[in-house]
Amino acid sequence: MFYDVAVIGGGAAGLCAAIRCRQNNPDLTVAVLEQLPRVGKKLITTGNGRCNITNKEIKLSRYHGEDSSFCKFALEKYTNITTQSFFKKLGIIFTYDETGRAYPYSLQASSVVDALRFALDELKADIFTETKVHDITKNKNGYTVSAENLTLNCHFVIVATGLFSGGEKLGSSGSVFRLLKQKGYKTVKATPAIVQLKTDPNCVKSLKGMKVNANATLINSGKVLRREYGEVLFCDYGLSGPPILQLSREVERCATKSQISLDIMPEYTENQLAELITQRVKDLKRRTLEEFFTGMLNKRVGQSVLKECGFTLSQAVSTLKDGDAQKIAKKIKDWRFTINATTGFINSQVTAGGLSTDCFDRYTMMSKKDKNLFAVGEILDIDGDCGGFNLQWAWSSALCAADSIDNGIG
């Protein structure tokens, strides 16, 4: 079989690239090769099943990689407005929440996948599912793409396979990434990002299910790496919630164990809290410490803070001594949790690392090593924050590659 374009990977970037190639040139034959029985399986899981499709505030500072500036051209040329226009033509209308996150108005990720599938069908692009690619080789007219169940020749190859996030059940095996690495492509260490963090279970098990609005700070070797604010969720294994997911990227990239510092009352300074606690001691001296924080902190959270400070809950409030108020205030402002690990690729929303962007042209997404071979989306060493930034990179890089083919780059 011969196709003008072979798109390897039927996820967000791959489907977008295939559609754009056919929209640009209906005479261009396009094949999508997907190893799972259906395309778009990982896309269905995004945004808690609602598909956080992009964000109003697309900025370079929300993207990461050894050279995050690589994505600047594509993101500025193919913006969130471009994405909205692209999907409007497919029947998807956007709605934005108060933080700038965009979703399909249906609030169903499945509707986004369906719209992409319907478009491919209408444009008469061919989709080959249960087709796991195991080799890409050059031939005199372009490339031969070999899979377990078929072999096809093509002029252009667009690699859109993603990496390891979600695991093989979502089609994220990393097999094509390893293949290109074997063929001499420089790579950057792949680690889970936008993922939950594991701590000593004894530190969090009594707080399972509790949520606090906090400043969360990632610290390694005494250095602050990043700080985020939002709702932190205590789990039986550790910490989750939007701020934790944002901070998680660097955890497995550090040589030593990191810590998360939680400030669970960020509106107050430590001294203001110490004064407040000192006054509470005077006002509530007939209580035990079990009830000391009633009306100030969540009951279980407050009790855990006191136990972390070395107090027993049966102890009378009146037994607190000079300096104890400052000690408790310090714990509220800087509650430390040592991070043992992330919960792994299978729970991560994106993979940090991937194919080095040094190997690709930022204006076309084409390989500098192999003419007419393109890479888009997560497989490249570009990853974004939580909030639609990674899907925007998928759309932007895919449109960039497809338009480069249409412009005769190859």
C-alpha cells in the first residue's frame, strides 16, 4: 500500500494532523495507524472526562523542556483561537470556566473524539486500528512503515504516538520513542508529570479525603523549585490536587528526595498566627487540644497539626507554654512532607522529556536528521502545565506539521 502521509498514533495530535492534511489537500492520501482497537482513547480521559481542550492563557512560561522556547513559534502561530476555529468546523463549540480553561460545551470528551473520527471519515482518511508499528525505514521514495499486520510506503511520516502517560491500556507504550532512539535520535529522560505524589503513609492516612486551600512549595536540597496555590487533597498514599500535580514534574528529576511545604493559612503571616493562637489559648483554656482549632481549621487537619508539633489531643489547652503558639504557627505556615515517589506513568497526565527538540525544526516539526519525518505532541521534549496546555501543544504542533507538508517543505 502507498499513502502520501502516514500518521503514527491516533491520539489528539495524530487525529488533528491527519484531518488538517486532508483539509489542506483532498488529493493527499492519509493513513492513521493506531495500536489500540479505537482511536482517541487517552483523549477521552482528559479533563476528568470533560476534555480540557485548551486555555485562554497560553504562555511560553507554562511549558517545560530542555529548550521550552522550541514551542514558541507553533503556539504563537496556532493559538487557542486557531484551535477554537478548527473545532468549530468539526461541530464542537467551546465553553470557558472562570480560570480560562476551555471545554466542549457538551462537557464530554467523547464528543471531541467523535467529532475527530467523523471528520476523518468524511474526509476519507484511512484508519488502521490494532496496528502497532515496529519499524520505520527509508526507501527511495520516502519511508516504509512496518507493523505487525501491515506494511505501507509513504512520502511523509508524522510521529504522534505520545509517550508513557496512562500506560499501555491508553496506548502509551513508548515503543516508537524507543525505536527512534535506537535509530540515533537524541532523547531527554522521560519522567511522569502532572501526577500524584507519595509520602510516608503514616503522615497522611488520618487525613484521607481532607482538602485544604494552601500554598504548596516544592523544595529540594533547601532550594525552592516552584510554588503553587490551590486545593490540596490528602490521600492514603500521599498528596494530590491541582497544586501538587503542577509541582510533580520535577520530583523524579531531582537526585535527592524533595519535600512539599504546605502553608494552610496563607492569608496570615507566621507572627499574626502566633498572636491569634496565643489569644485562643487565653480564650479557650478550658478546652482540650482535641477541640482547640474548632472554628479555625478543619477538625482533623487541626488535630494533625497539633500532633505533628508533639502535643497529645487529651492535653488541656491551659498546659500550652510560652513559645508553643509560635511553634504551632510555624507548622501551619510550613508543614513539611517528604516525597518518596510519584504514583507513576500510569497515573500521570503527561510525560516530561522525550525526543530532544535539538533534532527537529521548530518552524515545521520536521526532523533535521530524516527529511519528511515529523514529530508532534507529547513525544517531543515539551510538556505543559495542567489546564489544557498539553492539548494545545498537541493541536499547535500537529497543525504546524500538516501545514508544513502542504507548503511543500518536504
